[in-house]
Amino acid sequence: MTLPTEVQRLFYRYHADRLDTSCHAALIIPTVLSDGTVEDWEWLFYVYGWDALQAWMMEHSEILPPPMERFWTLILQGAPKETPRWTGGNARRKVPEGALPGWFPDDLR
């Protein structure tokens, strides 16, 4: 199945009219979850279904920007991740030694 015209706008870096929902799910799912509107999300859930998106989040949630990862983990798994990404060693979230103020909790450093 090809992308509907309304969703194609999210894929301005690609030939959106050539993307196929079965072949390009690894690109389509995170893009729509990150950048889509409520209507785009409705389409995504219609195409892939709750279970498939829930499974995708369990495997690939770190691909999403942190606010969207938290939002979709909460929606699809019922609770946000227990450990914030920046304390778990994610390379994108390294905090330099001494960069945090003294009032910042030690268990989150």
C-alpha cells in the first residue's frame, strides 16, 4: 500500500509516492509518530495496528526524539520508560562532568 497524499508531506526528503507501507515500515513508523498530526496517527494505527506499533516501540523507541519517545511509550505501553534516556548511556545524551547544577539529584546524574 502506498502512502496517502496527506501523509506524503512528512517524507519531503524521499520520493514519498514510491514508499510502500510493507517495505518501508522502518522509515514510515518513526516519521509519522514523531512528526505526524492526530489524523496521521489515525492512519498509522489503521495501517499497522495497535499490536504492531506496540511491538515496534518496544524494539525501536530510542529512534524517536525524547519527548515523543516518552509520549508514545506512555500511550502504547501504559507507562514511560523507568530510566530517562540520558542516564542510561545514550550517546546522544552525554552530560559533561560538572555541567549539572548542585541542586540536580545525584541519582539522575
